[in-house]
Amino acid sequence: MISTKTTLAGIHFDNCLMNAAGVYCYDASELNQIQNSMAGTFVTKTGTVTPRTGNQVPRYRATHLGSINSMGLPNKGLQYYMDYISQQQKAVPHKTYFQSIAGFNLAEDEYLLAQIQASDFTGVVELNLSCPNVPGKPQIGYDFETVEKILTRVFEVYRGPLGIKLPPYFDIVHFDQMATILNQFPLAFVNSVNSIGNGLIIDSLSERVTIKPKHGFGGIGGDYLKPTALANVHAFYQRLKPSIQIIGTGGIKSGQDAFEHILCGASMVQVGTALHAEGPQIFARLTAELKTIMYQKGYTTLTDFRGKLNYLD
Ligand SMILES: O=C1NC(=O)NC(C(=O)O)N1
């Protein structure tokens, strides 16, 4: 019996495929669709202290190779998602859910975590350290000192399973430095990667940018992102202590892409751009495709091949 089930933070998930924060997870209507799909679970849109309308539209554009977005963290506010998850924990108790959060400073991170700690939430927190699209706000994941400060405080205040969503890195020394920082903390996971920040996709016919915010600059996802995503997944898989698992995000639109992320070390894979394009039925297709690849290779579980990428030496 070929299985795509997985374990993360000691929690069992029937399927290793789920949505990426930001896609199909803005409100109950969207989250219900993921909940009722073949996805193993869902993560909410990144919740902030108060609701946000986000950036001006158009703020998302798909191309045949992926997507560009500058949403600007539009969300219903943390409490909305906590209420939704609380309801789902009662209605569908055998699944564990992810709550994505982002504060705009350390005090807000503490506040968000205190709210979750005080609630009936029994899921997993994904602390987003990598949104590239809030004007004037940096991608925290590129400020190594601040990451260390935040995580020090986070683990003083929060006791439940928690991981972080990181931006993509492009330098081996940065993988080394970030892994050294992260290995100090009882992180449940690292989710690599968020979009490649501040890319530019142009409509050469009209000679214009394709999204309105930030003169067209936005986070890049999809096929454009996959090689970088695989490298980040594998770099952290190689460097982090075994207790810190990897969630692979970036460029997954086929069972093969999911297979490659797991081969690089991912324990869970998240789908963004392709989910936005195809809808939640994508999870049935991806699961079937992944199982076919596993069958052809003689694998029955993800542990048969997770992290077993071969080198040419
Ligand atoms: O973390 C994020 N990454 C993105 O690519 N876009 C969203 C956003 O803009 O809300 N946030």
C-alpha cells in the first residue's frame, strides 16, 4: 500500500500535501475548500494583530511560468482564523491545522503568540519571517540578528509546536549562518521558501508592469522559484539538527515536483501558485502523480526516499 502520509512535530498527517500560506486560505469559504480536498491539512493566510486590506489591485498576476504578487498581507486578523480553526478542531478533530502569523515588531509577535497560547488552539504555528510585500517593511529573514532576537523571545513565551517561513537564500555562507542560528532553538520546522522578493514581470505589449503596488515589484512564485526552493530545502536539510524538519514550498505543480522536494529533504510540501491556478482539486492530482512515481521506483512511504538525493561525486 503506497502512502503519502507524513509526520511533522510528532503529529501525523494523512497526506504530505497542503496549501501554502496566502493561497486559498483568506476566509472560511476558501479554507473549507482546502479542508474538503485531498490536502493533508491547511495553513491560514498570515494573520496579523488587526485585519488588513493589503495593497492596491491588481496585485497578483499569473504567467505560464509562475506568478508575481504584492498582496501586502491582506487578512481577516488573527482572531478570525483562530475562531475558524477552533470550529474545525471540534468538527474534524482527527486533523491538525496550521496558523500562519506575522507581527510587525517583536511586541506584536509576542502578542500574537500570547493570544494563541491562551486559546484552545492545538495546531502548529507558522511564523512568517519573509513577506516581501509590505511597503517599508524588510523581509525579516534577511536580518540574521533580528531573527535570532525574535526566536529567543518566541521560545520564552510560546510552548506549542512552531516553525518559521523563510525567504529564499542564495549564498552558501548564508545557509551556514542561518542554520547555526536556527539550531539553537526548539523549532518544529523550517518552511523554505517564500516567494523571491521584489521581482518584476512586464507586459511588453503595453510596455507596463503587471501589478500596481510598488511600481510592479512583487514576490515571484511557480516554475521560476523551483530550483531555488529545492536548494533551500536541501541546504537546510543538510545543516539543521534532525528535530527541525523541513516544509518544502516553491514550484510544485506536479507529483514529480513534490517528489523532488521530498528527495531534497521535505517532510511536508506546500502548493501556492499552481493551487491558485488549478484550485483545490489539484491535491487529488498531485497525490495520484506522486504515488505513481513512488510505485514506479518501488517506494511505499516517504521515508523510503526523503533526503536521499544523490550527488555526482
Ligand atoms: O509572505 C508573503 N509572501 C508573499 O509572496 N506574499 C504575501 C503577501 O503579500 O501577503 N506574503
